[in-house]
Amino acid sequence: MTTLDLARRNANAAPILGARAEAEPWTPPAPSLAGLTRARLMESLGEAGVPERQLKMRSAQINHWVHNRGAAEFGHMTNVSKDLRALLAERFTLARPEIVTEQISVDGTRKWLLRLPPAGRHDRGAEVETVYIPEEGRGTLCVSSQVGCTLTCSFCHTGTQTMVRNLTAAEIVGQLLVARDRLGDWSEGASEDGRLVTNIVFMGMGEPLYNLDAVRDAIEVIADGEGLGLGRRRITVSTSGVVPQMKRLGEETGAQLAISLHAVRDDLRDVLVPINKKHPIAELMEACRTYPGASNARRITFEYVMLKGINDSPAEARELVRLLKGVPAKINLIPFNPWPGTDYECSDWETIERFSEIVFRAGYASPVRTPRGRDIAAACGQLKSETKRLRAKERIALEAAE
């Protein structure tokens, strides 16, 4: 009998088990200081009893040790007093998300399944996936912003996983900390170009603009020059078209913008990217034209997955060119990455090349993204964890069975 079967069998006993669970207080794990913004660091240190006059200095020291030098123990912080290190070790940790599995593709792509600390009595520790893509002259880390997704894009495997919860800013940053740990990417004083992780893309699990506050704070930590030190121009946030939040994203983060477009007609995009029913293509394109900071030097990237017989005709390529008029843009053509149960197929190479040529001749860069990590299900649109949202009775019964 599986654990879930046991939970269902015992569901009728929930009131008794619930009382038992309430009688046994839940002890949350010690909070980690890894991934926190400077402001949140100061707040945490103040709550721990660090004198107010020292908060700014101490938070700067800890930020440097954790986010610039990769310290995983308070004992490594040699310019912090012994008494303060003891206090920090008593109240906090420097824990990162736990690596459940690490897979390495034949092309060097790495995928980590990460387990996050439980956020409450009935949270068993959600899981997310993070992918590192090494390329010549750069290395891109694809991070998740949510556990699951609400958007149900029909061609995307992640969209088949129900939404569980938003990630915190620290949990988002923690994915980069794990990557640097595993890659040995903490060389002190290394410039952006000397790093293995040179770029961050919010293109993993979830819709970043439905978790914008946490994404904004995570970008603040990632771009901190005294910490992780990746410039905002090396950070790209992808959205499926949450139009009301796009202006805020540009004004509050300075990040590069990517749009998951995938169709040039509303009737088709309604199916492929259902948020289009709320914010149709014309509204989305107007938000792109007025996106803060967009220019020929900071072009908006439009992602277009190539689906055989669905959106890959020459007529659709020409319509894409028309839609982009007045927008500083480049187009990433993405060969569809298949996943179990999908009805879609990837366009053949000749069709993709013909589509790309039409866009290129109109004056737009239109590279075809080489599929990476397909053999470990790490390619675009393939990410999915097994975390599920359980009903209250199932959660209680599961805890009682432990």
C-alpha cells in the first residue's frame, strides 16, 4: 500500500488525527540567511539582538561572505566576532535548497531537482527544477519562480503540473547558490566573464510575473555588486503575457524582458497560451512598445516554439514581422521539445529554416535555439517536479502515518 493510499484510507479519521497533530507542536527549521536581501538581512539580525548601530555593517559582511564568497558556515566569516558567529549559528543557518537529484546531459547541460525546506506544518517540502546550460563564452542558469504553474500552456510540460505555491526570493536565489556550489563557481574576485554562470533566465517552472515581488527581490540580491554580482543586463525575465505587471517589472528590476509569444493570431494563442484570453496579442504588443528601458541596445526577446502544422507557415512568419513593427526585438525560434503525452510535434528543419529566413530578411535576428538537455528532460518546456497539492485530510493523515 502506498503512502497516498494510506492517507486516503485514513481520511475518515481526520478529526482524531487532526487533534493529535495539533497536540504535537510543529518546530520550523532554523531560518537560513542565504539568499536574503540586504534589508531582510538587517531585519533578521535586529530580531536576533544585533545592536542597531551595527546592523548595516554586519549585514554587509554577511552578504559578502554568503553571496560573494559562497560561505556555507558561519565559522568561515573571519572578520565577524566569535560571539556574533556563535549567536548566528544558534539562530540561523546558511542552508541552500537540498539537491534531490543531479542529472548531466551528454551535451553538458545539468539539471537539479531541488527540495525546499517545509514552510509550515503541512508542507512536506516542495520541489523545483533548475537547469544549467554551458555554452561557448557563457553559461546560463534557468531558474524557477513557482512550484507548478497556473497557466496551462498546452505545449508545455510544466503547465500540466498544478500550481502548488510561489517561491520566496531566497528560494529563487538559492538555485544560483546551489549551481555555484556544484560548479565550483565561487572564485573570489572573478568578473562576470570569469564566471561559469554568466546569465540568469527566469524561464523555469512558473510564471514570474505572478510572483513579481519575490522575483524583484531575488534580482536585487543577484545583481548586488558586493554579492552575487551579475549585472541586470544579464538577467532575463520571461512572461507569457501578464500585461498589467510588465511595466512594474521594467521599472523595479531593470531586467531584460522575454515574451513567450508562440502564435500570431488570437484564436491560436488562446489555445497555446490561454492567458491570451485575458490579454490578447494587441494589448501585449502595446505593453512591449512601452516597456521601460527597451531600446535597440536592450531588445525584447520573443520566444516562438515551432509546432509542426500549427504555427510554422510562411504566412505566420510574415505576420510575426508585421506584429513586431515598432518594437526593438529579436526572435528565438525554439524547436519543440516533446514530452510524454503531448499531441504536438516539432516542425521539420526545412520549415524552421524557411520561417527563420523570412524573419531575418525583415531585419530581425532570428536564431534557432539548439535544443539542450533533451536526454534528461531539461530542455525548454520539459521541466516538471512531482510535488502535488494535497487536500487537508490527506496531509493530516500522511503526517499521522509517519
